[in-house]
Amino acid sequence: MLEISGRLPGTIDEARRSMEICNACRYCEGFCPVFPAMELRRAFSDSDLTYLANLCHNCKGCYHACQYAPPHEWGINLPRTFAELRAETYEDHAWPAGFGRVFRRNGFWVSMVTALSLGLVMVLTMALQEEATLYGNHRGPGAFYAVIPYGVMVTLGGLTFGWAAVAMALGAWSFWRAAGGGPVRWAALKAALADAGRTRHLGGGGDGCNDVDEGFTPARRHLHLATMWGFLLCFAATSAATVMDHILGWQAPYSWYSLPVMLGTIGGIGLVAGTAGLFAIKFKTDRAPEATHHWGMDLGLLGLLHFTALTGLALLFFRHTSAMGMLLAIHLGFVLALFVTLPYGKMVHGLYRLLALMRHHNEQP
């Protein structure tokens, strides 16, 4: 296994100390996959600890159940330690390597990129289009391209999404190798996708997560499901529209009963509701087991997903009015900001957690 370099020793040493104490205690072995995976080991390499940190779903059940948690002198706080280690993992495996620094002040950079993307798209649209075109009432196939030309929209979307896909894929491969993932087995991938698709391990030990205090609740699991499947449905809607437009020659906007519109509407509503709920939970939760100085990364992604979906829904409902031009420019600005920041924000946690689940299933008999 490859050892991970360039990381502050404090976090990795604290994670190792915590795991050694937990491995002797084993009170929390039924809470989540971290503890059964822990029990397979007598010693914990840097690779093992990185894997276990990303296998953790942050349900916080172990913190509230632990007899050695603060104010005990041993001060075991596994959720916060693993949250710190995950953030360092994202930085370690970012591609290109120098871009990993973005994770240190992620909320600031997401805000800056969003503001620049919105400003750039809106200024260029207003500067290059006549007022009659920008505020006109456009209908029928190709109406969107009357405001923002086809070539501009395809080039900007293709380049930014292509960059994000390549950067995330290379980062994931780096993580898989460094975390000792081993060969990719279809059975392990299938099991990991099943776990992720129903957010199985956000159920904690079965009664839900400790989202706010020691009380169990399934709220965060349900909100994660709404956010995750909302995002995937919106991505499916975009993919379907791409095929219909670029391959079949059927230009947007599409009817209410078309596949892209139905998928996008359901997905957009899920994204708006899920991100708003997760945002609310974040400010009600007990801060003791949280790595609060990384909240900018969490809130930056939630805000970007929320307003991307919200402006997309607004564009859908007002596409046949004079507001369509400005709504299209605003929505495109949010989409570009989302694509640019995808590999350097909290979105990578989903990919790394899926790979950790794959390794977990790889280790099963």
C-alpha cells in the first residue's frame, strides 16, 4: 500500500490513536461499516486511516455513545477527526496537485468563482445582445440560442464539464491507489452502488443519525436522498436533452411532457428541497463533533446546487416570457460555477465514499 505524504502529522496521529482505542473497546461495532472494517486490523497505516475516514458517513452515533468522548481525558471525537482527515484527503488527491490548496478556503473560492461566472455571463450577454433580443419573447425550437448562441453555450459547457470529469476521475484514481483499494471487482462495485443509492449507512445503527443531538432521526438521510437523486435526475435530463438536440436535431425548449423536462422538474424540486433542509440542519447541529472550520466547503456546495436548481426551475416556468433571456444567463452562470468547482469542493466526497465502500466490500469474504 502507498503511504500518503504531505499531510500534517497531527490529524493522522489522532486518527490512529482513536482507532487503537476503539479497536480495544468495540462498543460501537454495530453502528456503521467503519468498525467492522477496523476490526480486521491490528495496526493502522496511513492508507488504512484514509480509507476508514472516507468510509465514515458522519452519522455521529459513535460520538454520542462513546464513554471516552469529551470531557473524558482521552477525548475521543471520531466524527471530527475523520472529517478533518477527509478534508486533507481531498487536498492530497486533487488534480492538478497545486489545486488542492483550494480546499483550505473552499467557501471563499466557491463564492468568488460563482460571482465571476455570473458576472461574466451576464455582462457578455448584455453587451453582445441587443435589448430587443435579450428581453424579447422567444418561442419554438432554438429559442434559447437566440439569446446565447449555440456555439458559445456548447463550448463553455463542454470545456468546463470536460475539465471537471477528467480532474475528478484522476483524483479518484489517485485516492483508490493510495488507500490500497486493490483490484476492482464487479460484485464490490455493485454492492457499493446499492449502499450509496439508498444512503444505507446514513441510518447509523438502524435508527438514523444524530443530526442535532443524541436523539436519532432519519432526516439527514432523507434529505441526502433528495439531494443525490435530484442531482442525478437533473444530470439525466441534461444528458437526454444533449442527445435530443445534438444527435436527433430536436432543439430546446421542449414540451412539459418531454423526457428532459420531466426529469429536470422532478430532479430540480428534489435538489431545492434537499439542499435547503441540509442547510437548516447544519445550523441546528451540535458543533462539538463537527469540523466547523470546513463548513465553508459544505455550505458552498449546498448553496451552489440550490441556486443552480432554483434558477433552472425558474427558467423552465418563465421560458415563454420576456424574463427568459436574463434567467438563462443567470442559470448558465451558476452551471458554469458548479462545473468549475466540482473537482475542488465537497462534491468529491461522494466519489471517494463510493470507492471506500467498494474497498469495504472487497474485504468481505
